[in-house]
Amino acid sequence: MAKKRDYYEILGIDKSASEKEIKSAYRKLAMRYHPDKNSSPDAEEKFKEISEAYEILSDQNKRSKYDKFGHSAFDPNSYSFGNSEDIFSSFFESFGSGFSGADFFGDIFGSFNNYEAENKRGLDLQLVLNINFEDAIFGKEVEINLDKYDICDFCNGSGAESKNDIVSCMDCNGSGKVHQRISIFSTIKPCKTCNGLGKTIHKKCHKCNGKKSIKNNVKQRISIIPGVQDGDTIKINGLGKPSLNWHMPGDLYIVFSITPSKLFKKNNNDLFITMPLSLKSILLEEKILIPTPYGKTEFKLNHDLKLNEPIKIKNAGYPYKNSNHKGDLYINLDIYIPKLSKEENKQINELFKDKQDAKREEWLKKF
């Protein structure tokens, strides 16, 4: 089996990373390697690796275990709790700080209880929902088809064809636990044969094939709120994977992926657009129409317009979530000179022959 990579290395973060940094790193990598967006042969494998790392490091309890014992902390088939150096250093450190036998053996035998607790709930799933720029601005309700796992109505979640097909596990004598000895310590681990249940199935349910659940297709309405950001996530309870013992299914996390606008560039909640503008419109101080995501708005040009600075339209940018406020719209000007006939050029020359470029002359004096 290939050696598993360090979870911190997978997410590209330090061991001292905050919860916010972990979440940010995961979102960026998940968006990059999600199979719906990345067609590389190894994208799916990388996505699974990233999701696994995030699942551990985003949970304070699991992260603490991982920092202490590494990958073996979550391997039900492993009989090590990190390397032997860690075990014995922790043991002798306990003597130096008021040794408590209950605390010490609680750490060892606690792994079995944690295993049972963690298997009461199914795994969470993630779905990337692609939406266009306009829907992200104005909001929308969409209906999508999702998989939902329900308890098998034939076996009522037992996984067996009948009650008589549920038998006591031979390997653990129905206890769900096996005893192992590590050096001077005796440890208890979940039975691999029955996954700690103490029961095995002689004949599987014909309807669910022993899986205890049936996958059904359901329609789910998703509300896209105005101002949703790329990478934002919503949770739908109970639409994740079923649990091993069918105590509680996991949840479904829907991640929004927004298709960028072809017209507007976005920076936080401000929008930017480049607009061609004739020099003639400025000279004549015309009223022009400026396009915004909310329709065209009128703007009066004047001779004081600073051509090297964008025109700013307040409250015409990207909306803030759950607010009436919006960012601003900035229009960068692409100034051009309209084509003139010979006669028109003559008239222009005549008009400007006595006009001096005073600003440029003043500027040249600095050199």
C-alpha cells in the first residue's frame, strides 16, 4: 500500500494554520481539482485526498489525534498509537505530572469508543453547483436531482434477508471487540470481521444486498441568494452517505461555482468594465449611457473629466449578501479620435490654431 501523504502537506499549510486558513486552502484546492472542473486523469484521486485531509484537520478533536499519532489514529486495522517513543514518553511524563491510571488507560481504550461513535454517522458528501454571473447577482431558485439514502423497507436497516440470518460473530464471540497485546499493554480494538457490531449476516437482504439502505432520487430546491460568492457552501442535512450502523446519514454540502461574466470583471464587491469613448463626446459634453448589471444609466460628460481615472458609479456593483448595499462600478475609458475627412481636419486645424498646449508647456519646464 502506498504511503499516505501528510495532511498539512496536501493542503499546503503549516501545522500552526488557523481554522480559517485550513478552510481557505481546502476551498481553493477543491475547486481546482473537482472532477467536474478538472479533466486530468488524477484529478478525482487528488480531490479525494484533499477532502480526506480537510475532514481531519477541520475537526479539532480529529486534528489533535492526527498531530499526536499521525495516520494510524484513524486506521481501525492499526494496533499502533503513533510510534513507541510517543507512547512511552507520554507514559513517563504522566508520572511526572501526577499520574492517573484512569486517564492513561482511557487514552488507550478510548480509541474503541471513538471508533463506535464515529461510525454512528455517515460520511458527508460535496456537490459543486455551477451558476452563471447574473443568477449570482439577482438570486434564483433552482431544482436539482439528488441521491437520498433511505432505510431499506424490506430488512428495516438490518441488511439481512430475515432475523434468523443475523448471527453472532465467530471471531469476537459477539462482543464486537478483539484483545491485542502491545508490549506490556493489553489493548481492545474493534473486530475487523463484524466492524465492531458483534453480528454478521448469513444471508444478505435481496433488496439492498446487505447495504441496509436504498438509494432514491429526490428533487431539492436550492435558493441562490443575491451576492453569493464563488466557493460559498450550504449544507443540506441527511443527504450524505448512510452510516455503517444506520444511526444517522451524513450531510450534503453544496459548493457554488460562479461562471465569470464576459463583460464585468469582479474584485470583491466592486465591478470593472472598459468602455470606448470618442473624444468628440467629451468635447461636446454629451450625455452618454453606461451599462451596469442592472440596466443602462445616464452620465453627463464634462471638460473636467479626468481621462486617466475611471468613472465611478456608486452602488452599481456586486451585491453584499443579505443586504441592500452593493459595491461600486468603475468604468475605465478607452479614448479614441473619430475619423475625419480632409475638410473636417482643415476645420479642426483652423479651430485650434491659436490654442496652445499650456499644460504640456508647463510640464516641459521641469526638465
